Amino acid sequence: MIKTKVTEMLKIKYPLVAGTMANISNPEFVASVSNAGACAVLASANYQTPEELSEAIKKTQSLTDQPFAVNINLFPAMMPQEKLELYVQATLDEGVKIIETSGHKAPADLVPKFKEGGAIWIHKCAGVRYAKTAARLGADIITVVGYENGGATGTLDIGTLVMTPSVVDAIDVPVIAGGGVTDGRGLAAVLALGAEGAIMGTRMMATKECPLHDNLKNAFVQAAETDTHLVMRSIRNTHRVWRNKAAERIIELESKKASLQEIIQVASGQNALKMYREGDIDAGMVSCGQGVGLVKDIPTVKELLDRIMKEAEEVIHRLNKIS
């Protein structure tokens, strides 16, 4: 069994975190991941009010007695920033003791609330400078993702192989690393780079419990590592997404210097929901990392996580025999 500072701090079986995914990280999916031994993260951006978030937390707690986190999204386009403190308070009031934040900068004004509430604060970022700022503000764990990851990539374009040790060397708090991690080899790799755990998003989407239409899951199984695009860089919101007709349309619009509104119309969450629920795989934009090329099946969450841990232990055992 692989034990790290992250497994000890979060009180989880495996050093794995399922990345926060809008419209996907709901109570049922979060509970399935936590029950399987990892730390799942409930996406507060899925809920219009703090009261709705409270109900979602209660539902998650009814489905698992294992630890899970709540993500507080710091991107203004995703959540009303003036209500962040209310979302944090709702999280703490329901007894959640792990809070993840993600966004352009660390939330200095919310740190006292995290600390007063006795929460472990994880900040997710995409660079050494941002990691150092969050650590200085009191983050208990820093999550970093390299350029390979799906979703927001930041602007630095640094791969996981360099990003991870750069951040590990720069701060004194445990690091969770991701970007292309899809199997036990990826977990062993980021542990070798100095991380205390791995975060996965794309691989978790191709599981039986993930609330996505089977058409999209099957498309991921057929995809190659080249089947992603970077989009929305022109509006300073770079995302890596799966290459479908919607992504191609966004790229075309950007090449023509289209307006923000024109781009958002294609990239809207409502279009993504249609894809997720109805199975029209070209209807919207879906975040997807380069690791999609390593997705070959659609197991249960438990089957996937158990397999990843077995693979990681085998890799570490093999490396220990090399002299």
C-alpha cells in the first residue's frame, strides 16, 4: 500500500484525487470515487445558491462516509465572486473539512475562514509563482497540473514532467500533481518527481459511474493522444478540449478574431450539457487532456482505482530492483 503525506492528511486510502469537473462532479459521482478510496471533489459551481450546495453536500454525505472535498471556483465566469464566502460557510456548516480552490489567484480574503473552520485548504494552480503565493498564504496542499491536462491550462505551457519538480522544489507543503496521469505509470511518475499524490480528470470521465452519455465515453476510448485542441486563448481563458466539431468551430472563430460573445455561444455550458445528457458528441465543448489517448476501456471507478494502484506498486517494485 502506498502511503504519502496526502493520504495521511486527507485520510484517504489511495494518493489519488478526482479532478473537479463542472456538471460532472455531482453527489453520486463524488461518493463513488470516495467510496473507492480516492478523494473526490464536489463542484460548487454546479449550484446556483449556497443553499443548493448545502443540499448537495448532504446528499453526498448520505452516499459515503469517506472524506471528500468541495471546490470553490475563483473564476468570475463560473461563480458569482461576491457570494464565495457564503459558499465557503455553507461548506463548513455541513462539516466538510477539505476545501479546494481554483482560479487565477489564491483567495487571500477567504483564508481566515478556512483556518477558523478547521479545513484543509488545497489550492490548484498552474505555475511555481502561483504555488508560492498560495503556500505563503497558508495553503496546506498545492495541486499543480501540467500542459497536458484537460480544462484550464493557464498560459505558461509547461509540461507535467517539469512543472511538478519545479513546484516541489519551490515550496514546503505537499504537492498533488496531474496533467496526463491516466494509469499506475503516471501515478508512479509524479510520485518519483516529488509529488505526494496525483489528480486525474480525463481518465475518470470514462468510468461507468461518471454522469456522461455512453456516446462520449466510447468516443474517448477510441481517441488518440493527438485528439485535443487548445481553445479560447484569444480571450485569455485557454482550455484543452476534446477535438470535435464544436472545438473546430471555436478555433475557426478565433482565427477570424470573433467577439467574446460569439465564442461563448459555442463554448457554453448548456451546449456541453446537451452532449453529456443526450449523446450528441459534437454539440459542445468538453475539457479533455492528452491522456485520453491512454483510455482503453470503461471500468467502474473502483476497478479503475484498484488497477491504477496495483500498476503503480508494480512499477515501483520493478524500479527498486534496478541497481
